[in-house]
Amino acid sequence: MKIKATIVSENCVYHIPGAVAEHGLSIFLETDRGNYLLDTGQGKTIINNALVLGVDLKTIKDIIISHHHWDHTGGLLPVLDYLKGSTRIFAHPDLFKESYSLRGGKEHFIGVPYPRPLLEAKGAKFDFSDQFREIEPGLWLTGEVPRRTDYEAGDPKQVIKTGEGFAKDEIRDDQSVVVETEKGLFIILGCCHSGIINTLSYIEEKMGRRHIHAVIGGTHLGPVSDNQREKSIEALKAFDIERLGVSHCTGQKTSTLLAGAFGSRFFFCTVGTVVE
């Protein structure tokens, strides 16, 4: 499959007049089998940036949601309003769970900011699965990623409510996109809450160990412990990765460390970045 990925919404933007940044992520995927949108950011920038970048959202075949958090699903309503029609949305069955972030002794809701009936009234047709599946020849979704490393612990401040109070949200709904290309695998991450090593290892298990032409997107190595960050970066070096482009939840400190580890193979995936 041939693919062109354009970063539409992201935390940073440089030298693109009219484009704006927000804490979130959305990536437009153009393929020879149809166009897809991975995530929608917060929703404040996606329509504006798409117009500025010349990205035609009306050509979207389907929407893929990496996980339920507001900074990846907040643009669902404006995008559906813009499309004005029935749109299939691939997601994990946990998409509409209630989750929170605990900061400063207070709980903050961080789930999908719209009720499911509203999105469906706007044309959303949800296709839920937790399985590794091929949604188009050469285009795969990881579904739920097994947690196997002993150091990719995630963020203890992200929680769900239970009958006995708050419990850590394992964010089982986290998934990534895998594209088979002539140059190798092209892996597109949302936030990678499953852990980047767990994710890449699972992809290799399912697809067979092979050359990875590029990995782009959020790595969630920004808000984790120093121990997890160090071990993840070291383990990442063992994969056959030609290019590594980071976004969103990677953070400046981690980006600097990855740039040092990967040298010329490393790049930033900010608003307007195109990877083919």
C-alpha cells in the first residue's frame, strides 16, 4: 500500500501561516485504497488546519480512533458536522468509558466529550473491536495491545471510577495503525498508552519481524517515570527502525533523548509534517 500521512493537529506548529497548535493529535492518511483520519485532536484546530494545509477532509473513507481521551476525540463532532453524512468510526469497545485525571487533588474528566447518541445522530457508525484486524488490504489496527514488559507502567494519575473509588485506568482501548508498504512497515501511534515496546513487539508478533520504514505519532514517553523512559529508549534501539518521528505526548525532554539515540533517523512530527 502507498500512503501519505499529514499531521493536521498537534501540540506544535512552525512557519505555517494560519495553522494553529493544540494539545492533541490528528493525522490524515491518504492511501491508494482510500483516505482515513486517525484521531481528531481537541477539535479546536482540525477544520482550520485542514483548510490551511489543503487537506480535504470530505474525502475521508473512515475515521480511526486510537483511544478515548478528549485530546484525540474532541474533534469528532466538528468533523462529523463538516462531513454531513454517515461515517464509519473504528474504535475499541471501551471508547465511551468514564475516565479521569487526578491533578491537584481534583478529578478532571478526560473521556470523549460528547454522548454517543449525539455522535450517532450526526452520522457516526461505530465499528468496535479489541482484536488485531485488517480493515483494508495492507492496513491494520492493533486492537488491544498485551502488556508484557515489566517497566511500561503508564500514568497512575489516569483513573476510572469504581464502586470502591478510583482505580488506575490501564487504557486497554489504546491501539495503533500498521500499514504494509514496499519499504517496510509504517506504524502510526496515537498516544501509545500500551507502551511503545509492548506495541512494537506485538506488531512484530502479528506481522512477522521485519523492517520498519517509519514510526510516527505520540509515544507517551513524556509523562512517565525516568526508569520507564530510559528502559524504553534502550529497548527501542533493538528494533529495525529506519525513521522515528515523534509528536504530542513525547515531550521535549524525551524528544531530546530520542534525537541523541537515533541521530539522523529522528525527526519531529509537528503540524504540517508530511511522511510518505
